Amino acid sequence: DWTPASFIEEKIAEVRARVGNEHVILGLSGGVDSSVAAVLLHRALGGQLTCIFVDNGLLRKGEAAQVITTFRDHFHIRLKAIDASQLFLTRLRDVVDPEQKRKIIGATFIEVFEQATEELTRELGRRPRFLAQGTLYPDVIESVSFRGPSATIKTHHNVGGLPEKLQFEIIEPFRELFKDEVRAIGRLLQVPEVILHRHPFPGPGLAVRVIGPVTRERLDLLREADAIFIEELQRHGLYDQVWQAFAVLLPVQTVGVMGDERTYEYVCALRAVTSVDGMTADWARLPHDFLAHVSNRIVNEVRGINRAVYDISSKPPATIEWE
Ligand code: XMP
């Protein structure tokens, strides 16, 4: 009988036998799959595992710090955390086309990951032989994966999207599993609930949620608004009832009033959807009072945003993300 406990025992034995005394690297994104894979492989391999975390400067508020604290300080996993935000932002300067953003982010990620691997090779005195990934069954069977069909509309770059020229042997412990099974395994391995229940987050991160040019200032505005929305969803027990929820910063400024002063600031859109697999989605009927509260907090607390709107479009014909 399949149980999370028996799976963990079997995988640990299998991975140990396969890896021997070689070294394994794993690209950690902070999402459910790579996080649970990291903890499982660490159980099996200890110091023979190094996780590589690339901070592309496009993550949500506090996310990079949380990944580092959780995996390095709490789980004591060897973690190479690379702050590449300056490089990503420089390359994204003046880029407004969504697919162009994805291309640049995907290529830059691979470059930074390769550099980190070379650095690690020098530190270890030999090249890591294995690359571990948190690939799930739906990712393997592309046709039932939400990434598959929509990839023709948006090319999806993820941490898994490393080029073959990197030449590693691949370890994919979750190849036959679904998300819920990985969550159950993660729970048993004491991966924090916030990680296990986190909404899906696109590889290109906030770059596809800052519509128009991506700058540090605009990313910071979006981060603040998004953090308020997520915090309130959690506080009201609504977070787990939606497939995804996030804020989007529009490249539009509108007139507002603050005290006696006229303001001319950005608009932020709030997006929350229900969905089974991301292929189709409906806008979430969040309570009006809740939306009013979130809007109030955002326009009062985030200097630079003076208007919030709620996205009431379904997929299709809209998509979940705005870009
Ligand atoms: P759309 O916007 O196409 O999104 O309705 C469907 C799901 O895919 C996520 N998404 C991405 N994930 N890289 C990713 O890894 C991407 O470029 C990307 N674009 C969209 C989106 O968040 C939703 O869960």
C-alpha cells in the first residue's frame, strides 16, 4: 500500500543507492515541488546535496529571505543563494513585451545557474553528477499538464527548464506523483504549511505582473500591494479557497485625493481565480466587504497607488496572468 511514509523510505534508499558518494544539485524555487524534493533528498544525502536558489529580484515580498531561513537555518541544507536581481533588472530595462520578458528571464536564469554550478564545482573539487528536480506526473504527461496547452499562448520558463548541455544525470523523485501526494510527503517531512499551500507562482515572477517596464520602484509598489492582499486572504480564511490570487501593477496613473491634495498615482488590479488545473478559471466571488477592506488598505498604505480594481474576467477568453 502506498503511504507517504513508505514512499519516503523507499525513495531515500533508492536515491542513496543511485548517488553513491557523488554530489547532487537542486534548483530551489521556494515552490511546493522543489521544496519538498529538497527536504527529501537532504534526508537521503545530507551534505552531498547542494540547493541553488536564484533570487531574480522578481519574487514576492519577503520570499527570498524566507527561502534562505527555512532551508539553510531551519533544515540545515547546503544552500547557495545567489542574489542576481541587479542582473535580471538590468536586462529587463525598457522591455515591455511579455514574451520578451520571459525569454530574457529564462536565459538569464540558466546563465546564473550555470555559474553557480561552476562555482560549486571549484568548491567541491569535482563536478556534481546529478541534478534533482521536483517534476510531477502532470509535468511528465504534458498533455494533462496545465503548462502544456497554455505554453502555446505563453512560453513557460520554470526552474526545471535547464538546457541539456548542462549534462547532468537527472533525479526526479516525484515523477509518478500528483501535487496532493507531494504535499502529504512534505507534511510528513515537516515542510512548513505556508510552503505546502502556496499558490502557483510563474517562473518569470512579478515581471509578468508589472505591466509595462519592470523597475525596482514599480516592483516594490506591487510587492506591497500584493502582500496586503495575500495577508488579508489568509486572515479571512479565503487563501486556500482560491487557486491563485495576486496583485498586478498597471502602467496607468489616475487622479486621486489625499487630504486636500491631488494625487496622480498608479492603479493596481487584484486578481483571484478558482480553477482545477489552471487551464480554465473563473474569477473568485470574493465578498464585497472583503474587497473593500483590501482596497482601503492598499490605497491608504501603499504610497504610489491610489486606486484598486478587481478583475472579473474568466479564462478563456482572458488568461490568469495579465501577461
Ligand atoms: P495563464 O496566465 O496562461 O496561466 O492562464 C496558467 C498558469 O500558468 C502560470 N504561468 C506561468 N508559469 N511560467 C510559469 O512557470 C510562466 O511563464 C507562466 N505564465 C503563466 C500562471 O500563474 C497560472 O498558474
